[in-house]
Amino acid sequence: MNSRYYDLLSLIGAVVIVVIIAFVMKPGFFTDSSGGQNVAQGTHNSGYLDNESAFSPVSPVNYTVADLYSKENRKWTLASRISSAMDYYEPTTRNFAAGYVSKENSGDFTIAQACDIWDNSVSDWTYEYQKYGIWDVTPASSSINKGLTGDSNDFAVLVASLIKAVGGQARIKLAQSQNGGDHAYAELYLGDTENYNTPMINTTALSMIKEAYPFAFSNDPYGINIFKYKYGAICQNNGVPSSKTLENLKRESELYGEDVGELYGNFLGMIFGDDENFFGNYTSELEISENKTGNKNSDSCWYYVRPLELIMNNPDKYADICYQYPKLIEYLLMAPDTNEIEFQIMYIEMRYGDYNPGSTEVRTLRNIPYTSDIESDGDRGYWLRLEMSGNYPGDTGYVDSRYATVFYSDASWDDITYSTFYG
């Protein structure tokens, strides 16, 4: 190599050194004069997950972890953190969730269990400010172990994890409010298009019962005084229908002799028998030899056990809930096309609306909001928000826009546009 080649290398090296010194001494030297983003000065555009105001040119450099990623990478990172925090599979979380469900609502997951979990979580939670918010969310099991303290993000993860621990489905929604900010809360999955298209009452089964026992509905066309009771009987005495409840049968057996007592005993045998053929074994033509007046009459009777289950499309899941709130049964009989999504909202209205079983008042709580969006599989899903500050599931103090990012326990996430409905 000749000396001219070495001189060229020396010149290039000197230029590089000058550039490095200039960058260190004055970062603004490389600022885009058009006002664009400049990482060296610490300015950035507002992003969906990072929506604080842009730094002024004179602000000191103050990076956070979120600033170092693209918007897409930030969401992947946040999805991973939320997924790890939703540790519903941990024994601590599972056992704690089971303890929050009341005895009367035990069994397969229902909206009643979700309400039990929300009630107890709100009651036991102590708010504690967390500096980094959703970026430093606490795992559910850790929140339990440290006495249920944390911010609204930690609360959201706890509630979603507890619901999943007892068999429900839940997610975390980071919703954008109308003023441009965002906040996180848990959402309960209410169902999909199939649930929305499934009525609570099987009208075909209801029609069959009415045809089989027309006398039972002659003075009660909706069957309200039949279906809202777990056990009972309606008899046609010389063409006149009369009702007998289980307690009435017991009382008659004690007051009016062995014949009615035998009837009551047979009824108990049918109730607790092994055969579940309700139409075959829980209905019969019975001869009552003597009643309290001494008259002999041939009565055509329908003895029923949990008759509501005969006319529901999903009795295993919803019948017990209805028996807790008989007014729900009345609504369903008068509006049999009520679907499973609407029914769950009606349950919340009953549970949190100062409902009194002995009152004739209608629902005092109405217009509970729930949302719908297109899921990743193309189906429509229906969701109910569970906020820390609400007075009941679905209640909120925030007015959201229609845009949000949702995060699931499997570390997946999705940007959604959703619609709001009111039950």
C-alpha cells in the first residue's frame, strides 16, 4: 500500500471522531428541523399504550421501558406480562376463588359465581397506588398473599384470574377513554352468537305441557304459579282446577287422615325416586277416597317436580338461579324469547336492584351496559365489565371510546372496535 492510501484512512478516521464528539457535546445537532420524532432529544408521538403528552424540546432525556419498543412490540411485551400475572392455575388462586363462591351457587360456572367473586373482591380490596401501573401488574396469587392490595390494574388481573379459576372466561381490556387516556379492567365473557340466539324457554316443550294439562293453565295462562315453585300439584276436581303445594299436601295428610297422607307419601316417593321421567312418573290419575267434607271425587292431577326445568333450553345452568329469584321466572314466562345473554343481565338487575321476593315491584335497576366485538375466530362475543369502582357488575364511572386492546391469559392480544348494548 502507498502513502496516499494511509492518508485517506487517516482522514476518514478524523471525520468519524469529529462526528462522535459533536454528537456527545450537542445532541440537538442531529435534530430533524421539520419537527419529526427525535430519540436523542427524548420526544415521541403519543401511542395507544403510551399516551402521555410529547416531551418539549428542552425536556431532559427520561426514557421508560415502553419508549424503547415500537407500539406493536410494546403490546406483545404487555400481553406476556398480563398473561404471567393471570395465574389462575396456581393452587393459591384456585383455592381462593373457590372460597369466594357461595354454597348456593356452587357447581358449574354461572353468572352467579362471577357476581360472588366480584362482590367479595370489591369488599376485600384495598387500593394502593402503583407507580408503573399496567406495566408492573401484580400476579393474582401475589395479590392474595399480600392481603389484596394494589391499584385498579392489579384488581382487574385478580378478578379475571379468579373467574377463570372457577371455570369462567375473562380477559383484560385496556380501553381508550374519550379524552384520550386509557384504563384497564376485567371483562366477563357472557357468550357468543349461539348464546345470543338461544332463548331461555323452549316454547315447544311449554306448548306440550299446556296441551297435556289444560286445566292447570285455565286461570293462569303463563303458568306463573306453577313454574316458579319447585314442587306442587294441580288437580281438576269436577272440572274445577285447584292447586296443591307440597306444604298443603303435608298439612292435609296431618289433618284429614291416612288417605291424603298416603297421597303425600307417594308424592315424596316420586320426588326422590330414581326415575327421572317427569312426564311418566310425576303425573298420575289418583282416586282420593275421602276429603274433609266427606265427598268422594275423582281428581285428574298433575304432580310436578321442578317443572321449570321441563321448559328450559339449558336447565342445568340456569334453573337454580331462577329459583333464587322467582321474579326472573315471571319475566321469562311473559317474554319466552329472552336469550341467554339478556338473561344474565336480568339476573344482575335482580341481584343488585334491591329485589324483594315478596314484592310486586318491577326491576329497579335497568340499562346495564355490556359490549360486543368480533373475536379472532370471526364469531361475535359478548362481554361485561367488572370494574373496581362500580356499584354492580357492568357499572362504570368512565365513558370509553369504541376502541381498545384486549389481553388474554394465553398471552394473545387483539385491537378491537366494540359496540355497547344496554340490558
